[in-house]
Amino acid sequence: MEYAVETFSLTKIFSDWWGRAKVYAVDNLNLQVRHNEVFGLLGPNGSGKTTTLKMLLGLLHPTKGKSLILGGEGTDPKINARIGFLPEESYLYRYLNARETLDFYGRLFGLPAKVRKMRIEALLDMVGLKAVANRAVGTFSKGMARRIGLAQALINDPDLLILDEPTTGLDPIGTRQIKDLILKLAERGKTILLCSHLLADVEDVCDRIAILYGGKIQTQGRVRELLQQTSKRQITTDAISDTAVEKIKQIVQDENAECEVASPMDKLETFFIRTVATAQQQAQPTSGAVSTTKIGDFLTEQKAVENILDKLVSAPISRRAAAESTATEKVAAAESTRPQADEQLLSKLTRSSEPSESQAVAREKIQTEPVEATTTGQEQVREDILDKLIGESDACRDQDKTEKPQAGDSGDA
Amino acid sequence: MHSIRAVAINTIKQALRMKVAVVFTILLLVLLPVLGFTATGDETLKGRLQTFVSYALSLTSFLLCLLTIIVSIYTVTSDIEQRQIYTVITKPIRRYQLMLGKLIGVIVLDVVLLCLFTAIIYTITIYMPKFTKASEQELIEANNVFFTARASLNVPEEDVSRQVANRYNELNTKGELPANVPRDEIIAQLTQQAQLARRAAVVGQPLLWEFKNVKPLSENLFIKFKYDVSVNPPDSQVWGRWFAGDYKFFQYGTQSKTPIYEKLHKHSVRDFHEIEIPAEVVPEDGHLAVAFVNDPQNNREVAIIFPPDGLEVLYKADSFTSNFIRVVLLILFRLIFLACLGTLASSFLSFPVAILFCFVVFFTASFSGFVLESFDFLGENIGAVYSYSLKWVIQLLPQFDKYNPSKFLIPAQLLTWSFLTKCALLMVCIKAFLIFIFSLVIFRYREIARITV
């Protein structure tokens, strides 16, 4: 169970009627998704992203190779109980209404009536469809159907969330919300595997990505490492006087480097969200989905053991960073600042009243900070304790996870 | 279990809300009462009842069969084609549970609709005598031959093999056997002759039949018969003297405690007729004899022959209501089989192909008796090919025509529990079950997702 998802030379060949190999949809794919990370599978249309997901979930049989998902087969109900899946389009029963749809999926998990009801209300609230909960899903717009699709993927409080093009058909606010949600879920210790060809989405949320083309991995790695231009530096300041700018230019020229000065642009996304937020504050009526920043409380937070761990380490580093740094490989120091960046970013986003500051700018700021000193020092102090405790907490978590589906069953019985 | 239940409920919702079932329901709800008023038959109450029940039950059974086929196929194929199955099958549910849930949903829907429609038919049937203001005589007739469940006792073909063998040897020793004719053929001819002789009576000659375990519930029983004649009388009618009573009295001449029935009747030839006999003639041990004498009033040349299925004794053995319930169960078995068949077809075929496949099977099964018989008339060479291929396949299908509901209710024939159990075992427990298992195996190993690159 080192990886949440692992494939071993997974291959899918689509053959024609005579059995001749026609298309290599997925070709010798070796993919590793670690626990508690947001992994993005990128690629142009027809590069094998969806085929890979379908093989993971047992909807297609691999021609060759195999895949493990949470340490088991994708067709095993015990494993399925811990997975949430959102297909590339929300395929829903048109004749059920939103609440019935979620109720149906809840029943498939054998959730007891009380829990089911509580979760359905929380999810409807979370995806902003409470007002239209009694309307047949067949009448929903694509974006609204997408929201219901997302809600059904979360109804079992999954450990692993597999999202196929999660933001297609959503308005920019919906897209932003889904991205926020993904970050929040990651914060709560979920593993998320998403595939998309919308690069902006992937860039905003993913820890690691793999780029597929022709069914093969062309490149993979940490988003930060792949994108960072180490040969350049960016400085962002408040509005300063022209003389100060001239001085800075002078300093740069002294270093024999070139310098450009311009006012940073807002992302269109940020601008759009701001506009709609203003309209919502004025309470203009809409028949569509409502934006919320709520998250279902049932979606489990990190475990108690891990909180103790945090206290012991007595440093404001998040558990995710800690787990990663000790997991398998030595991680670049820059990484441990990432969760802090997320928190900052999230807190800003959730306060819709002051959306003025561009989160892109916020991120860039953090990125340019010299980070080595802040975290490595803290870690070194307690590294021995940390190792020991993480070993224990991992064991605890595993135990807990295997017990969860059984508890659900007995509750129903 | 909870997931099977969830799928079953969803299937029923689908059938109702996608208006497939609703169309059929409304159609039947309109047609059944209309039939009640328009079915007149031969203008007698009995004719009305028989026509109504025959049409209404056949229609209900036929439409429910179509509905079952369509719903059972639609519910699986639409999930696959519209891909809702992606989100369902990735939940903690095994594939067999999904299929079982769908099947149970269809069967529950069938049970509910069948109960509804047969309740309507039953109510209309029961109240029809009041609506039509039938005369006293018509009421009695209806009670005797319709609102009842009559057991029928047939006369088995007598074993004449010893007699035939003797006759053959006799001819052989006399050297009278025809040359160039194989032995089997001569034996067959002799058997036919001997059996015919047992069923034929020249003028003045009596025939005696024996019936055991006759236990009539009502005050009368019926002899149903058909005459064939060697020479057609001018008015196509013949005289016959009928007797009924204690078998021992007829065979051994012992004193009978029960009265003996004796009456002369005149009936047309080559039609079925029934004569009513008081039940008091049946002795306590149920050992009944029926005798017939070719009456001397007939022309001397007229020999009366009873065809092989030409004589039955009918008596009330159960009530109309319980017979009706058993007939409804018979329809239900048919529906369960079709639901399993639809599941099988949808496990590997797309909607239109699966529908076509099921309709072919359904209609073949509906006429399987006829089809099987027709093989016997094929030429020897072609016949052999069919007997070893197609005949074998058709015998695997259930024989819907053999278990036809109208066959029992129209002549008020008793549908025994043993016959019903046999049907259940054969049609549901063996054939339907095997078909369903087969569909599970196919569905277990197929790829759910469509190929998209």
C-alpha cells in the first residue's frame, strides 16, 4: 500500500473485428499516485487518459499488465466503497430528482438512512443545488448535472477520488469551486487522481502531473519543478514611485541582467468571480446553481493521532508535508511551503467580500521567498520522533480504513 | 442485499417514469372494461363469459409479455448505452447483484401489474351475470360449464400389442401376409385396426369404459364425446343409448347401491357434445362405468366410432376462483421466464437486436407445439437434419402453447397443482434459472465501457 494507485505496464489495445491490433490506447503505462496527493493526468484528446481510468475501475479489461487501486482490484466492492468516481460526463438517471439520485447512490453503499439523509442534505448544500433538489435531473443544465455528479462521488466520504475532466461544462465560478474543493479535500487527507486537458485547472491544484501522449507517459513530476524557470526571478511590489523603479533597474543592470517593469494583470477568472459575487450580494434571482463555499462536514478530517503528531512536532507544518518528506524520497525543501500557500490562498478565497487580491500574485510571492531555512531547521530537530510516529500513525490509518466499510454494513443491517 | 434492493427500486421507478409501463397499463385499463361490454360470443351468458375471459386474458398475457421483454432489456441496455452504469458499477456492488436487482425489479413490476389486471378481469367476469340480466337457465348453464373447475378423465389408448402379435402369427402361418411389405408396417396397420375395433360399435353393439377416482363436488357430471361414423346418415345425426353407474354392476352384474343412468340421445356427428348426468350415480369408491350402445333405431350400416380423444368424463373438482388463481400463476411463470430471457439478451446485445432476439424466441415458444409437430411431416432427409439441430433447440424453449391460460378457463378445465408445479419446475426453476445464470456469466466478463479513443 505504498501507492494509492499503481499500474504495472498497463496496456490497452483496441483491435478491429478480425482481432488485428488497431489502436494502442494505453501503452505500457507505469503510473504511481502516492497517498494524499493530487495527481493530474494530462494529455490531448485521445491520449488515453479516460481509458486508463476505466481500466483502473474495471470498466475496461487491460490487454496486458495490471493495476492496483488502494492496494486492491478496481472491481472489488471493498475497494469501491472507498472510491469516489466522477466520469467524463455526469451520466445520471434522467427521471430521478437530485435528492433521489443521491439517495440511490447512498443506498448502493449501504449507508444507514440517518447518515444518508444527513449527507445528502450536506452535499446538496455544498454543490449549491438545494433549491432545485426536487427537480428531475434530466432538466438540469450540464454544469448542474456536473455538480450532482460530483456530489455522488463524495457521498461515501471516499479516500480516493477519481475525477475525469471535473470542470467541463462548469461556469468559471463552478470551476473555481471545484478546484477549491479539491484543495480542501486534499487538505483533509484524501488522494485525488484527476485527468484533464484544461491546463489552468491542473496547474492550480495538482501536486504532481503526468503528461500522456499516444498512451505513453511523456513526462511526469512535480508541477513546481516542471514549471519553475530557475534562470529567472520575479519581484512584485506595491505601487511604488518611478524613481524607485529606476533605482531597481539600475541595480539589475549592475548585475548584467535585463529587467521589465509592468503592472500585473488580474486573471480574467478572478475578475469574473468578483463580478458575480457582487451580483449575488445584491441578491439577484437565478434559477441555476448557487455558489457556496461550504464543504460537507462528514468528509472526514485528518485523524486524531496525526493531530497529536502535529503537536509533538510543534511546528506549523501541515501533516501532508511531513508525511511526504519522510515517505520515500528526499523532497525538495521548496515543497513544504506549498500547504502554507494553499491555506493562505483558501482563506482569501473563502472570504468573498474581499476578493481584490489576485491569488496568482499571492502564490508568486510565496514562490519567490527563500524557503530553505524556514522548514528544514524545524524538521531536523525532531526527525527521529517523526519517523517513529509516522510509522505508527500510518498503521493506525490503515486499520481504520479497513474497518470503515464494515461499520457501514453493520449499521444498515 | 441493500444494493440489490436499491437497484430493484430504481428499475421500477425507471419503468414507471420512463412511461414504458404506463402506456401498457393505460391501454389495458381502457381495453379490459370495453371488452367486458363488447364481447358477446353466441349471445348466451356462457358465450359472453367465455369470449370475454378468452380475449381479456390473452390480451393481458400478451401485453405483459411484451412489456416484460421491453422493460427487462431496456433497463440494462439503456444503463450501458447512456453510461449511467459507470457510476453504478464502480460503487460497492457486484455485477451479479446489479443484474439480480434489475431482474427482481422487473418481476415485482410484473406481479403488481398482473395482480391489478387479473383482478379487473375477475371482477368483470364475476359481475357479468348481473349486468346482462341473464335468464335462470343461462345462469345454470354458466355455473355448470364456466364458473367451475372440472377435472377431466380420458380414456387411455388400450394396449393391444398381444392381440396384434397373435394376429400377425396367425396370418403368418396361414401365409396371408402381403408380400414386399416390411414387418413393422404390417404391425402398425394391425395395431391401428385393433384399436379402431375397440372404439367402434356396429348397430346394437355396446362399448364400456372404466373411470377410477371420480369425486364430483357438485350435483352433476358430464360426458363429453364426439361421434365418427362409417356411413353418413341422411340428417348427419345418430341415436345413442348412454348408461352410467357402478362399474361392478356393469362388469360383474353385482347389486348396485347407487342408481343407474340410462337415456337415449340423438346427436349430430363430428361435433363435441356434452350430456349431463346426476352425480348420485357415482359409487362411493369412485369407480364409474360409462357405457354406450349403438341404438337399433340407426340405419343398419351405421357403425359409430369414437376418435382417440373422443370421450371424456368431466366433473367439478374445484372452484372457479382457485382455478383462476392458478391460471394467473401460470401467466406469471411465463413472465418470469421472459424477464430472464430479456436479461440474457441485454447482457450482450444492444437494445434493438436484443428486442428482436427475444421476440423471435417468444413467438417460437408460443407456437412450439405446432412447430415440433410440423417436423414430423418433413421429408426423411430434411427431417433428420432438423430433428438433430433445430428440434433440439426448440425443445429447450418453454412450450407456451401447452401452458396456455385460456386452454383451462374457457372449457372450465381444472388446472391441477401438480401440473402447475411441473410447469414451475420446468419453466422457472430450470429453464429461466439456467438462462439467468448464463446471462450473469456473460455480464461478469464483458467490458462495460464502450471503446473510445
